[in-house]
Amino acid sequence: MGPEVIEGIQITSAATMKMYGIDREDFVRMLEEQGFVCPICRKQPVCQDKRCKTTVPHGHMHIDHVHVRGWKRMDPAVKRTYIRGLVCQFDNRFVLARQLTLKKARAVVAYLEKYEDGRL
């Protein structure tokens, strides 16, 4: 028996969840609230890792959190307050990990809207 998969998403390990101060119920609740999709791209991730330990079709979600000073020494109950949600690997690595702030995100939206408004 391999890792647990719910609605096409592999439940992350208990050890990983413990590092973030959450448990299985918290993880599943976040998945349900997000409709089992990444809240950024609105897609359900698909695992393509040949080393994966399950043959059930699935994807992986990453626990997204605010990067704050002292994270490693922080109590898990405090860490959980910095969790924003669960995101796909691409958005975790290439969107959110690039120091994206609300101010920058709004600037991106304004930039794209300006382009769309000016198209012929």
C-alpha cells in the first residue's frame, strides 16, 4: 500500500505536516476549500516522477507559507498561522518563491490590464 491519495492529490507525509504545525485533517480541509486544485493556476497537478511510491494517478501540493525570520526555531502552533494554502509545484517554485508580494502582484495585474486595454 502506497501513500494516501484523495481526489487525485497525494496527502503529504505526516513528518512534513508536523513541520508546519498541521495534521492530516488540516491538509484535507485546505484541499477541500480549494476544490482540490491549485488556487493560483486553478489546475490539479499531475505527478510525473517515476520514483513516486504509488501507481494511483495523483498530483502533489506544496504547503505555501510566509517566509518569516526564525521559522526553523518557531513553535509549530505559530508556524501554522503563516500557512497561506496548498499550491502546485510550478506556482510554489516559480511564482510564490520569487518574493511575490501583494504590491508586486497588483503591479503585474495593472501591467497586464494596460496591455489588454490597449490592444486593437
